[in-house]
Amino acid sequence: SLLEDCHQIAVIHIATSASELLKKLEQDSDIDVLLTDVSMDEMNGDELCVYLKKQYPRINILVLSMHKEIAVIHKVLEAGALGYLLKNTNKSELIAAIKAVSQKKVFYSEVIKEAIMKYANEEKRKDFIVEEQLTKRELDVVRLIASEYTTQEIADELCISPHTVESHRKNTLRK
């Protein structure tokens, strides 16, 4: 209904299911942009995107959905969608998205951009989390280094050789 009086965009097909859409595409696949949902009865959005990218690679896919979870968004974008909007979008944003996607440009609503950025920042933080935990002995060495002990003093304190202290230091830096 948002596109009814938009003279810049022609609605070619309307389908209420994936199977109906695929039948229509078999008859006429000369479309630039497919506007689809993620939640459908017969086939979900990412499955549809994968299928369409194989069968109709020139069709650019724009998702219009109520789902704003990053896992859902990620799946359809990985499957080949170029854009993602929420169903509460306004007419001007929808038109801008269709135009961008028709030119093979990526388009996300502001809410989706924020979700993607938040996810990306969380992933970056995970990269800095030490995956390998320090051993008890490595922690002992780090504490003594922080207390400004020399390698020999650490070795004497922990009853290990200076070479072993250096090995623990190197392992700690690697981790």
C-alpha cells in the first residue's frame, strides 16, 4: 500500500507465499528488486534468498520484516539480501531502500544499522578476551613482575630456574 501511488516504482508481482512467488517468477522474472519477509510458511527468508540467488542472480533482494534480532538479519544478509528494513518503516525510507537495492547497493534502516554496529562492536571485544587462561604458575610470575621482581628474584621466590621464568613470561605474552 505504501507503493500504490509511487510513480517511480512499478509493482510487478504480489505473492502471498514462497510457492506463489516462485510460480510467478517462472512466468516472468524480469524484476529488479524483490521485497520479501523473513517469516513465511513454506520457506523462510534465508532459504528463499539462497534459492533466488542461484536461480535468478540478477534479482536484488530487500527484506521487510518485523524481526530485528541480529541472528535473523545475519542469516538473510549472508544468503544474499542487499537490504533490510523493519515493517514499521515509512514510505520515503522504503522508496530509498528499493532504489538503492535496485542499483546493487546495500541499504539498512537506522535501527538495523545500530543492531549491526552493536553486534560488530561486541564481536571486536570478544577478539580481545584472552581465550587461553593463564596457568597458576604464569599468574605467579605476572604478579611478581608487577611487583618489580627481576627474573632471578622471581626464580628464587618460586624455586624455579631463570630459564623457566622466561618461558612463563613468553607464554604469558603469547596468550
